[in-house]
Amino acid sequence: MSDKDRSVFHTPQGWANKCDGNQQVTSYHETQRQAHDAAHQNLANQGGGELKVMGLDGQIRQKDTIAPAKDPRNTPG
């Protein structure tokens, strides 16, 4: 895990975009898609990293590696 990695998750304030390791949320959004897009843009601007998207149940439902970071696994997909 890099200090640039980000997570998207649901809160009472809406969908949160947060840098892993930080206590404060970067931004709140009305939809998961908006939070995902904001986190993706943040990572792209910071040189890449891992993006985790959690569902309403708090379980990771999607993981993306944003370039130019290296994918942590060697398998395609």
C-alpha cells in the first residue's frame, strides 16, 4: 500500500473520497460514480496508485491501479 492510495466509501454525508492514511476525507459526493471519478483524478494527478471502491456493506467491490503505478499482481485483469 502506498501513501497515495485512495478509498471510496459511503458515509452519512455521502460518498467519500479519502487518501489512505489520512484522517480527513478529501471530498464528499452524491454518487459513488462521482466519488470514484474524483479519486481517480486525484490519483492520476499525484502520479498513480491503488483505488479501492467499497460497497454500502463496507466490502471492497472494486480495485483499480491508476497509472503510472505498477499493478501489485502479475495476472491480467
